[in-house]
Amino acid sequence: MGAQPAHAQPYPPPVPGLTLTSTVTAPGDPLGFTGTGFEEGQDVEAALFSSKVVLGHFTADEAGTVEGTVTIPEDTEPGKHLFRLKAVDPDRILKAKIKVLADKPHLARTGEDNDSSVLLGGAAGLVLLGGGAVIAARRLKRH
């Protein structure tokens, strides 16, 4: 049996690193990530810590990069947490601090919503009240 072909590894090897789409998130939100410095084809576990919650498993590509998106579980406690990517044999751990908000941030209202009819009715009532006050003031002035 002859010698097996050697697989060329990039030189220098990629520097291990972790990039997140955001470090502030809310329960139920997606969180994108890119991790570098793994071995080609290596299984990488994504997890969230205070208490370990496995968010998914991913496979490193030929360059040793893992990319993906996970969802922050709905029951995640607000506060500071640790997002971690971990591979075994060879061991590699990449981690980043994230903050999970209590509620999703409120966005500005930019269109019609369920409160529109209430606001419109209130505005119409104020216009009628103001018009009635003007008429009453004119009648009192004449007398």
C-alpha cells in the first residue's frame, strides 16, 4: 500500500475568533455567529450559559470556519450570559459575552395599529368640545 496524499492546511492557520451579529438580544430573537480556527469537518456545539443550554450543532468548513444562526430560547432569564462555541479533538472553545434583555425593545409606531380608532375618537371629541366652548363664549359675549 502506498503513501496517502497529504492534505494541505492553510498557513498560517486562521486565528481563532468569534463574531456575533449582536451582543444585546432578547428571548426569541435570532443570533448569528461566525467562529474561526476549527479543523475542517469538525463538529462544533453552540451553547448559552449561565446554565448550559445547547442551541445547535454545526460543522466547520474546509477553512475551519463555522457560521450559523441560533435562536435565544424564550425562557432565557434577562441579564448577562455567555455564548460559547466548543469543539473536541482537537479542543477549541470560543466565547463571547451577551446581554439578554427582559423584553424586546419597543419600536416607534410608524403605521396604523389597533389604537388608531381610540385616538381618532378622542381627537374628534376634543374638537367638538373646543368648538362648543367657542360657541358658548360668543353667546356670553353678546349678552
